[in-house]
Amino acid sequence: MSYTIVALHYWAGAGHEFDALRPLLADGVQLLAPDLPGFGRQAAPLHFDYSVRAYADWVSDYLVQHQVNDFTLLGHSMGGKIALLLAARRPAGLRRLVLLSPSPPAGEPMIEKARATALAAFRNPEAAEKTFRTITNLPLSTAMHDEVIADNLRSSKAGWNAWLEHGSREDIAAELASLVVPCQLLVGAHDRAISPATQRRLTLPYLPAGSTCSEVPEAGHLLPLEAPEVVAATLTQE
């Protein structure tokens, strides 16, 4: 078996959230997990507008640069919405799409008070700790905890604000009519950020017929860290 998994991380995260998957994948499977512009250590290109469409363009260029031509697309939360749009464009060599608690395509439900609170939480260590407790349910190691907090605090102001004010609201639903690859949707049973019920109501209907939605018992929103074995097993299913 020889192919590539291209993994797109969550908002205020970074590509290394997928590192726990690497030892669980079969020999010959390559995992590419870039930091997306404005997060981790990835600076945004000049005039980058941080829209979901701009991110999909950036990942398309990344695929060309890395000569990816036989791959599975894995998207988590914000990265899931980007992955949805990219998959709908039918890039050459795409086998299938695996979505981990994705941001819903027609807009993520968020009350305005919560949005304002999140905007004000930029580079606030106490707020980052509170977010960590909200988006996780299973216990993580101290190293993983520290990594999640550091990624949150490393986010750029432009990337942070743009997702909350625009990207999470962006409606890409119409473009998903051209989505044809097999899709699997995985969500933590105790996800307090985007619940399983919300995923079934606002994401699953936009996926091709036959797409599956599975819950990971006891897990929260950070599936690659909380349940890497389940994610890896899903990726190995054909």
C-alpha cells in the first residue's frame, strides 16, 4: 500500500496535531500535515484573505508543490470545511474524504456573545486553558495539553479574527453539489464545540449518498489527540 494522507488542522491549531497518527499507519502511507496560513509556523501569503476559498486554493498549490497525486484528504474542524471545498473541486488523485468534527458547510452555529468572547480571547492564556477544557473530554498527556495551549497562543491575529468573523460563517454549500468521492464523518460523542446532532443536521445532508457518520465514545472535539487509534482505523478502511 502506497499513498498519501493530506491532513488539515483545526482553527487555532497546527499540523502536528496529527503526529499521533503516524506510527499507526501502514508502511508506505505518507502523512502530510501542513500548518495552514496564519497558524502554527505558517505565515500567510501576501494579500491572503483567510477565506475558506483562499485556504482551498493554498492547499491546492501545496498538493502541486509536493507532487501529491494519490491521496486521502483528512480535515478536522476548520480544516474539515476547507477539505470539503477542496474535495468538491475534484483534485486529481483524490481517493476519499474523511472529516473529523468539521465546521458545517453552510455556516457554523455560534451565538454572537460566544463569538465576541472568542474574539476577545486572542493570546489570552487563561482563555486558552478554558478552551482546552471545552474542546477535550478524554484526558491528554501534559505534553499534548501544552502543545494545544501553545498552538492557540501562537495563532496570528488576522487568522484568528478572520475565521471567527467570516470563515466560520462562509457558505460553501452550493459548491458541494459536485462532491462525489466517498466521505466518512467522525465526531466525538461528547463534542461540546460542534455536537453530533449538529453534524447530522448541518453537515451530513451535504455529503454524497452513502456517506457515514460515526461517533467516537467519550471523545470530545480533538479526535486526532483524544482517539488517534480510531482515526487511524477509519483511514485504513477502504
